[in-house]
Amino acid sequence: MLLSIHDARELIRACMTASGHTPTEADIISDHLIDCELRGLSFGGLPRALSVIERIHAAPTPRKPIEIIKESPVSAALDGGDQVGYLVAHRATEIALEKARTTGIAVVTANQTWYTGMFSYYLEKITAAGFMGFVAGSGGRRVAPHGGTEGRFSTNPIAFGFPSAGTPVIWDIGTAAIMLGEVVLAERMGELLPEGLAFAPDGEPTRDPTAALAGAFAVWGGHKGSGLALVVQLLGMMSGASAAPPKLRDCGFFMLVVDPDLLTDREDYARRVSAFANSLRDTRPLDPAKPVRVPFERSAVEREKRRAGDAIEVADQIYEALKAVAAGV
């Protein structure tokens, strides 16, 4: 099934309003999910809308308003009220930018949230304002530490964004060998996972996504990735989130925003970032047909291509399920 960008956005909006979100909230969520689709991360796009809806219906208590529970001129701690992370992180980003514009630096955390999406989405807003940003997020036990087969970390994404005179430099990764959305989508579509990415509940390697969701994912990057996942979990806990929350509950979110002007000349820094990024691109490649790229460039190019083509591909069964939700079936 091929949808125009407008139709895909409207479908997500209809599903979110049918699931209890206001039109403004639905706009925030749909913008993020459509950006995932445009950047080639479809597991975080329209299929993720179904996961959001399922999580809303599975919640034992109604969601509450996002609330600032602790604040200073340079910081804020949010209780997400069990709201989806697209809304919570959006609010955290707004607060961080407002404070950084006043003081030059801001630290904002949030707990009691879930499904925060691509951290690069928020870092694009931060770098567009001329600031450097750092984001980390923790959650429930899904990923085994290096050498283990039981979940202790979440997929624990971590991301950095740097302003540039050209395209911002944004590095955004998960510290799991495979992300939750990819496993959930494989389960929906009846597909197997690649080898070596997950463990069944008994600790044996598995390609079955259902067994992986009940067991654990492998960590990315061996012992180095495992150490990074540990750091991200501890940063997320600074929000007040639990070290081992139930899955898809009480995820931790940590955001740091810094104005380079605190330390150097902001415009000169952006020029130097741009020059350094260009030096990476100019590196002699191993394969002349594959030039060296800077992180974030691939997805940014993919986004422009899809915008120009005005088409988003979605599996028929995902489309039909979303249409049923939008229709209130």
C-alpha cells in the first residue's frame, strides 16, 4: 500500500484522536512518526502507531498531565504522567530550549513515560537553535549485558547533536543489537529475526521475535556497548525512573542542552564543526563507490527523496489495522 505523506499523517492523527489524544497531541505524535517513515525507519512509523494504541489500551490507569516536579533556572524534572514519550520529550525539549536561551545551559529529565522515538528528532530542533544537545533514555529489562542472556538494560538510546554552518552533526544510536520496534514489527509480520540478535527465555539464541520479546535482545558493541548501555541506564535513573521498571512503563529521559557561546564564539564554532565534517567526507574511502559519510546524512537524504516522491509504503495489514482504529472499530 502506498500513501501520500498527507494521507499517512491524517491516518495517524485519526488513530491518535480516536485513542483519546487531543488534536494538538495527535499532531505532535504524527509529525514524529511520519519523520521516522521519511527517514527510512519504518518500524518507528505507522507500525509504531499500532504499538502506541495497544499500550494505551493496556495501561492499568488513565494517563495524567505532564507535570514539572522540580525546577531551577537551569533544570527541570518532569513526571510524564504515563504519557507517550513523543509528547513528554517534546515538552522537555521546549523547556530545555527556553532555559538554554536564558542561561546558556539546561538539564531536563522525565520519568513515567514510554516510546520516546528518535532522539535525533529532538536534536534537530536543538541544533537548529544553535545549541549542542545530548539525550539518553533508559527503560525496562530487555537487553542482556555482554556475556549474559537475561535482560538488564533497556534498548537505551543515546544521541548527540552539534550545530553546524551546514547540516547538523547528529549521532543517534541504540545500545541494543536490535531495537524494540524492529522486533515488534517482525512479530506482527510473521518474520524471523537475523541470527545472533536475541535470546529466548531459556537463554538459547533465537530468531523468533515472540521468544525474543519474552527473553532478551543482545547488546550492541560487545563489552564496549554494554558499558555504554550501563551509563545510559544510570543517566535515565537521574530522572527518578526505576532501575528496573516494568516494560513500557517509567522510562527515564535525560537531556542536556548547551549554548556554545558559553565557552566559545557560537558562529565560529558552527563553522569549525562544518569544516571538520567536510574533512570526514573528504577522507579517502576504502571503496571509491562508497564515500565516507557523516552520521545523520543518510536518513536526511532519504527524507528528502521521500518528500519529493510524496509516497510512504505501508504493509496492507498495518494499514487495515490503523483504518479500523481510526473508524472506531
